[in-house]
Amino acid sequence: MSNEIEIGRGKRGRRAYAFDDIAVVPSRRTRDPELVSLAWQIDAFKFDIPVIAAPMDSVMSPKTAIKLGKLGGLGVLDLEGLWTRYENPVDVLAEIATLEPERVTARMQEIYREPIKSELIATRLKEIRDAGVTVAGALSPHRTQEHYQTVLKAGVDLFVIRGTTVSAEHVSGDAEPLNLKKFIYELDVPVIVGGASTYQAALHLMRTGAAGVLVGFGGGAAQTTRTSLGIHAPMATAVADVAAARRDYLDESGGRYVHVIADGGLGRSGDMVKAIACGADAIMLGAALARATEAPGGGYHWGPEAHHPELPLGERVKVGT
């Protein structure tokens, strides 16, 4: 039976569900909590909890990445963020947290014009590695080719390529796009890539050799992509669809398992439970961790979309601590 609905004459769509639209119903069998393991493993790296911190300056610093790593999760540092542009960004972070709303976007664009410095990428990743936790760093697709050699030399364990939406078949008239399949094949480290929100897009990303696929467009609380561009993914359906792609790719590839990571729309603990129930292996959190007293954002949350030099699709939001 088709689940398509008619939007209007000549246009049909598919009904999809957000986490708020569904609920988890207990089955006939229950277990004691101590019999349940939350452990998660991707490639050779094991974690006590399936929680990944989003690579956003309001969430992750080297210090908080280390802290989360010691708690059993994975912190991903934004390698295009303030920590790789400024020797000591503490004052800059404090300024962003105190900006008047009407000045936020323009001032953040000025702050993020400071060039990314290769030596700071190496320094920040070394700091995390020296603490004895798994090292993960993120670049956007359009900066990956520029900086990935520096990242690899610094000794990253997991490489994250994260954008608002990432496909395996990007078309550009200005420059040669990143060839994900060739790029991932030539790397010696596992790559997590996304976001994707459909079965077909995720399946194509899995075929590039990615170890994990990010589901959703991330930065939900601090992103205006839905209102600015009309792009949105109801997350329950998106996770379930990508989990189905994982199942089919497992058969297609003869047993290669690709991890599904829900990224966005996870503002409450119940949403995290629903994401796992829909098929996610792990979850990537932004706003939920930005509320921590240790978070660099000082009670505010923003992503790279907020300071885009040409079309800012995000905002600084107050999340509190």
C-alpha cells in the first residue's frame, strides 16, 4: 500500500514523521537496567555510551572533547572553528555570548574571517590525543581537500565530513567537487559523513566507503534552513529510512556494516530513545550539550551556518545552563 498523499493537482508527497509524532511502546519482555549495555563501537573504537558531541564551537573545545571522551562518549572538534583560528579564543567566545541580538550575525561573520591555521589544527588534536581519548575532527566538504593532510598528520582517529546536506554526487560549475569515494578509499582512517535524510542518498554515501552516515541536517536548534530554504527532514522517518539503506547495503556489500548516526532534532532524552528505536546506532548532540556549564558557548548555541559569509542559515540561540 502506498503511503503517498496528494499535495495538490499533479504533485504528490510522502507522509513522514518527526520524533514528536511517535512513541516507544514496551513489549511483553522487560529487563533489569544492569542487563542492558549502551556500549557502541565503530571500527576499532569503543565507547561506553552512543553519544557524539556535534562539532560546533558552542559545544566542543579541546577541553570538553576530552571530558566527554573520559565519560565514555566521543567529542568531535570543529576544525574550521574558533579553536583553529585563534590561539586563545576564550575572549572571543565570551564576546559572542554577550552580543546584542541585532549585532550577532555581522559580528560573528567578522570574527570567523580570521584564517584557519594549520598549526592550530595540529595543536588542538594533539591536546586531545595526549589526554588518552579518541580523537575526532570535522571539516565541511568544501574545506576537506584544503586541510585533510594536516588533520591526518596530526593523528586523527575518526574523520568527520559534515555539512548541511552532503551527497555522493555533488555537481559544481565553479570547482571540482570532493570525490567522496576516491577520498575515503585513499584514507587510512574511518570517515563519518553527512547529513543525509533519504534512503537513496544514504545508500550512495554508504557505497563511498563511509564508516558512518549522519542522518538529518544537524544544528536543529540553531539552524534556520527550514525557514530559509524550505529544507527539513522529519527525523523518525529519516532515521528509519537510512537504517533500511544500511540493511540493504549490508546484503549488497556482503556484510559491510555502516553506522547510522542521528544528527538533529534530539532536544530531549526521549528523542534519543526514539532515535535508537528507529534504527540509529548512535546520536550526535548539539543543543543538549550546549546547556552544560562546561560548554564553551556560555549558555548560547550556534553552528557554522550562523556566520556563513554570504548566506547565514543559522542563529545564535540562548539555551541556558
